[in-house]
Amino acid sequence: MSESAFHLHMRLDHVGVITIDVPGEKMNTLKAEFVPQIKAVLDDARSHQDLAGLVLISGKPDNFVAGADISMIASCKTAEEAEALAKQGQDVMAMIAALPFPVVAAIHGACLGGGLELALACDARICSLDDKTRLGLPEVQLGLLPGSGGTQRLPRLIGVQQALPLILTGKQLRAKQALKLGIVDDAVPQSILLETAIARVHKGKGARRELSRRDRLLQGPIARQVLFSLAQRQTHSKTQGNYPAADRILEVVRIGLEQGSSAGHEAEARAFGQLAMTPESAALRSLFFASTALKKDSMASVEPQALKQIGVLGGGLMGGGIASVTALKAGLPVRIKDINLVGVNHALQYSWDLLSNKVKRRQLKAAERQQQMARISGGNDYQGFSQRDLVIEAVFEDLALKQQMVSEIESHCQPHTIFASNTSSLPIADIAAHAQRPENIIGLHYFSPVDKMPLVEVIPHANTSAQTLANTVQLARQQGKTAVVVADRPGFYVNRILAPYINEAMHCLQEGEPIEHIDRALVKFGFPVGPLQLLDEVGIDVGSKISPILEQAYGSRFSAPNAANAILADGRKGRKNHKGFYLYQRSRWPGKRKADASIYTLLNIKPQAKQSEAQIAERCVLMMLNEAARCLDEAVIRNARDGDIAAVFGIGFPPFLGGPFRYMDQRGIGDIVKALSSLMQQHGERFAPSEALIAMSEQQTNFYTSAQS
């Protein structure tokens, strides 16, 4: 029999402390095989005659229970199997909720999904004030809903108006936010967490928390009708109907409120089972497994060495963002060099503003802000650079300038110092061409804004050493980034698949399709913003620098339509100079912006929606898919998994589709080739299906074998 994850310790004051500690795992997750273990530990506790109550606490240093084990759901073959799994979870929670003595959850660290459902089944919850403590129901992010009573208990505890946004978004709360909402009864320093929970047990079972008068009114039929229709409207505008879990959450919460708890639990289990079988949930779970595997992937043949000090060249938006994630997330000292002190001050301001927002939201004390800012310094010379282990270059996209930076770092730093270039398009081999130590040079391509975008492309050139690769990947992970290793080819991976997608949107515009119509088509498909709005965000001038490099490398399929040159020649750079595809004067970004109609005059076109949204989305997306297939075929990315993660995390490819490769597999390679061939007949050679896709279609193979899925 396997070792139990639940251990009971009876105290002299008759309080039983159950420690949850899953053997051999860093995180506590709930598994189906734990049910008899939980029953056994509760029976053991009940056998003590003078039992005053129980405290549930974690034996892990930084998590309570991080959720249910997702692989259990992946192993279910039918909706009935998944429904039975949910019912099993519900039964355990009901058993805890029905105990005749008080049960208190003492929460420190992650308390998510099934972990929060376990805590909600207790009579009271006390959590630590530690920054690691997070509470939430993130199941919707896996295309599911909470299946162990969470959709029923949370609305009853804090009111439906507060509960719905948490269940619909999967938002994670800090201790003070959870206390304010009434999810926890107290938030205390970790050092007194257990004794506070024990004191709460001694108070007895106590009455259930009373909802406010306002929340009770919202449970009434008329107010509830208004609340749910508003929630449905808001949810649909965010999901565009692409995430079925959101609609099922609304339905299940409503059933519980209107028909009672047992009907609600039954509806929850049934919906959980059905959602587990949807392609959307399968795709979202595949992303979860892929990103987890990627974090454990060593990517290099050697172990990384500890990096102690980092340098950043360039104090612009990118330099400031890179310095910020290095100092604030990785906790490493950073020295910034810029040609003038104004640039250094801008970079420092970036971190100061981020920390000040945390101070304003009371997530940080002013003294802690000072401590974190103390890790960042800067100047207009190389003072303080001699001991840097790794220097990230974030200067202009100019090859001669970047080569000069290499030379200067080699003369001012140690022989082991790594030079990482944040270039978006220049070959790393060219940057390293005149280097004395080319083995120390690598690409490290961040996405803007650096503090928000999760992806970084790591680009070794032919002579980059394994040690340089290992150390660079390690730094990216310390910065909180998902690192994907890509080959040193023009455009790398993300920009290479993005360019034809944006170019195709420009072709549609040139043909007279209205700007909003094009963007709406791709938002409806599942992208967070449309391609033209994205170009405004990134900078039309930035995009224009990448296109010629890609056209030179890969041919005419990358040539931008004439409209692009006309827009650029008109001085339109997008958001940064308030002149692009959209108007910026009247409303604040990002709102529902109006297109700048003067573009139509500039391009000499009369805007008229001739194609459907589905046709426009098909054109743009197929250009991206075709290029992604070429990238894999040319080994620009190591495997389909990396390509899917990079597209979802780097450019917002719809997560519910699982990434370009999983989407092509699900749709069928033959269908993709057929659609590309049809578009080639209508619009020309740029749609010619890649040789890789044609071969796969003929051989009837997929990107993912069934074993990998």
C-alpha cells in the first residue's frame, strides 16, 4: 500500500492537525487514489473521544494544495468517466462539510482549484500574509469548471456578484484580497498561522457567514436575471463564444441558486464531464502540459552556472523592461548603460512605476520598493561592468552598432561574460562575426511590454557554447519567462510567422476591406487584438524593418503590399505617434477605437466589406500556419510543442486551439492543403502550400503522434 499523503497528529488540547504532504512531489495536488486515505484519516480523528476539531495544513514549504492532478482528467475517455471523477471529489468535500466538529483550513502558498474547493468545504479558512499565498479557481483556463463543489460553495459564501468574476476568469487573489471578499476569515503572518487556526477550532463550529443585504437581494429572481444576462454579455464579448466553459459556469451557478444545492452539484458534475471531452479543453490542457514540460527541459548538454550580476545596454523601453524583470523577478543586481543619463533615468522609472503601483495597491511597502530599486543602477560608461556575468544588449536594430557593443563588452568584461542580443531580426552569427569569443554570444529576443509578455526566444548561433545556452535559458526562467530555443535564421520563429499574417491583413485592406472589419474577424477567430491594431501597438515603422529582411531571405511571399509603403511614407507609426490605422485623440487606449478614415483616401480605396469575417480570418491564419510548418521543416524550432507554445505566448494565437500545429492536426492536414491551394488560385503564389504540408497530406501524418497528444 502506498504511503498516505494525509497525516494526523493529535495535540494535547484535543485538536487534530492533518498535514497534507504528497510523497515525492514538490506540489500538493489532489488525486482520485487519495479518497480512501482521506476517509481513513478522518475515521482515525473521529475515534478520539474528546476531539475538539481539525486543522488542515500543508507539509510543503510553499503551497497548500495547488489543484487537482490534471493528468486524471486527461486519462478519462468519456464524459461519464470525467463526471464520476467530479462526483467523487464532491462526495469528499461533502463529507468534510458535514463533520460535526469545526474544521479549519490553514493556508500558506498556492490554494488553487481543488485546493480552494477543499478549503471552501471547511468551516473556516485562515491564510498566511506571505506573497506566495494565492487563492483562486483557475479551471476555466483549462476549458473546465470547478468540479468539486466550487461553483456552489463560493457564491453562497461571498455572494454571486463577487463569485462569478472569480470563477469566470480564474483570477488569483492575494491574502488581503481574499480576506476583503470574505473567502478567508483571517490573514496572519505565517509564523502564527497554525496557532491562529487552532484558536479558531476552539471557538466551535459557529454560524455560517451571513451575506450582506445587497448580496441577498441579488439572489432574488429579478436582480438575478439582470445580473446573469449582464455577465453573459460581458463574458461573450471577451470569449467571442470560443470558450464553452464560460457559458456552462453561468448555467451551473444559476441552477444551484434557483434549484438548490443538490441540483447545482449534479449540474456541476455533469458539465465538468462534458467540458472535459471538448476539443477546447483538450487543447488548453495540452498547452498546460507542454509549458510544464518546457520548464523542465534542460535545452543544453551542461548544467547552468549561477549568474550573480547582469548588465543591460540601452535604457529605452526594452532596456528598461529587461532591467525590471531581472531585478524585480529574478532578484539579481542590474547595471544599465546608456549613451546619456536621460536613458538611464527612463529605465529606472520603468521599475519605479511598476513598484509604485504595487505600493498603491498595498501589495508592497514603501521600504520594500526602496530595497528592490537598490538592485538597479546605471551610468553612461562601463563603470561597474567588469564583474557582470551576462550582458543583455537592447540598442537600435543596427548591425554595426551591435557589433561595436560586442567589442566594447569583450574589452570591459570578463572572459566568461555572455553577450545576449535582444534583436528581433538580425542574425546572431552576423552580430558575432568579429567577436574574439563568439562562443559567448547568443540571441535573447524579448517581446514588448517585457514585464507582461511571457515569451522569450533564445537564439544560439553555430558557435554558441552549450554553457552559454544553459546559462541564458536559466536567466530567462529566473525572469519569469517561458524560454523557447530557436535557430539563427532571419525573423527567428515568432516574427517569421507573424509577418505573413499581418501582410495578408494589409492585402485585405488594400482590396477595400474596412480596418475594423479585418480586426474584428481575427478577434472573433480568437486573437486578443486584430492584426492592424497589433501593428499600431508594435509600431508600423518597426514592422517595416523586418519585412525586407524576410523578403530577402525567403522570397516574394514576404513582400509587403504597396499599401504598407504608402502608410509608412505618410509618417504613420501607430500608437507611439498617435497616427496609425486608428484614431487616438478622443478615447483612451485600449478602448473601442475608431479607424482613421483618412487612410482610405491615402490608399485611394472605398471601404466596403466584401468578404465575410470567416474568409478574412482564413486568409490571414493560413499564411501563419503555412509558415509555421516551414519553420518546423527547416528546424527553426525543435518540435511542434515549442512552436505551439511560442505562438500562443508570443503573439496570442488562440489558446483554445492549442497552437498552430495542434490546430492543423485537429483540422486535418489535407484540409489545410486544400484550403491553401484554393486561396492560391484566387490570390496568387504566396498561398502555395509548403512542401512539408503537401508531403504530410499525402502520407496522412500529423505533427503530434497519438502518444504525444
